[in-house]
Amino acid sequence: MNKYLFKVFEEFKKAYGIKDTFDNFSKYQDLFENWVISKRNAATNYVQLFDYMENYEEIQTHTMAEFGKGIYDTIAIEMANNTNHEPIVISPFAETIKRDSGIEVFTGELAVCDDDDVIVKYPTQEEYYTNPNCHPIFNDEIGTLMTQVPYSEEELYPFLKLIYSYKTLFIGTYGSLSDKDREENLKRIQNLYQELCDVSYRDVNFCSETQGNSYLSAIKISSKEKVLKKTLSLHR
């Protein structure tokens, strides 16, 4: 939990323009709780944007996986509570999401191999055998993969490598209109959209709007042709 809390504390600092260290987290606890609440409210609106952008011919209600998120920045809980989708979360921070949250959570992460293939890497052999495998689940059942920024370029790299797969991808950002890093996050998504538009065999759609006190922005990437370019491999 400490590693995850440190990570989201860095996001919280950017949202409020705070210059301080994690050692002083206790002094910001009330403000941090307010940030979490506003993040949850924005996530509910973001899920509505997600539904607006989806194509029901491509996306089935049980075929979504969210990567890399934990209890404070997942959209899967809002998605499960407010839509017909049944998402799962695969993340190094899965343990922060209680098993009674209404969604399935698995401790794992995307990784890029030496051969440029993308895999789901699990931390133990037991989880290798009991968690969702890339074959057949990722090939046959889970067709939509999603995540949200802020992320470092290094963290986002494995997800963006999935542009070469046949999966439907969603990547976006959301938060309070008062967040000081709002423009930075929106610009990041806009820049990604411009870069991804150059992939000729993929349909890339972009939507950005405000709703209530929230900003919402997302990219949807789907196949123009149902042809397998490169798929997720087995775990290693």
C-alpha cells in the first residue's frame, strides 16, 4: 500500500500545486480525502464518456480489463456500479482494491519482452496459473483494454505497444476542473491522439468535454479490419 500511496500522493500534489514530500503526508490527509472524493465524482462522469464513445458491436459488457490502477484511481468500480460492464483490474496495486468491491482484481502488470511482444507478468508462479492467461482469455474474451494518465512515459509504454494488437483500447484522463495539472493531462491525451492517428490500420477517435465540475478526455482505438496484427502472448 505504501508504494501505491506514494504514487497517488504525487498525483495529488500536482493537482493542488503542492511542493512537499511524502514524509509530510499526514498534514495533507483531509485535503487528500477531498481529492479522492472529487476523483471518484469525476470517474463517474468519465465512465459516461466511455459509454458514449463505445461501439456496442465491438465492445461486449464482459470484455474489459483496466491496467495499472488501485483503489484511488480505478474507474472499474464506477463502471461496475453504474453500467452493464463487468470489468476486471490487473495491476501491481490490485491488493488495494478489496475483493468485495464487486470487481475481480489480479496482481500483475503489462511488460514488453525482448522480442517486442507484450505480456501480462504476474509476480508468483501461483498467480501465473490462477489469474487470467493471455490465452485463451485475452484472445477470446477480453477485447477491450483501458487505462488513464497521469503516467510516466516508461509506465505507459507497454500499454501503447498494444496499438499493434487487434484489441480495442481506451486511454484517457479525468479530474476536477480546478486541478492545477488539468491542462497538462489534457495536452498529454491530445498529443497521444495526434501520434496514434498515424497508425493507418486502426480507427482512432477522440472526445474531450466537461461535465459538472469535471474534465474528461479519452482516445478510443479500434481495428478497421478484424485482422490479428500481433496478440498478447502467454505469460513468461
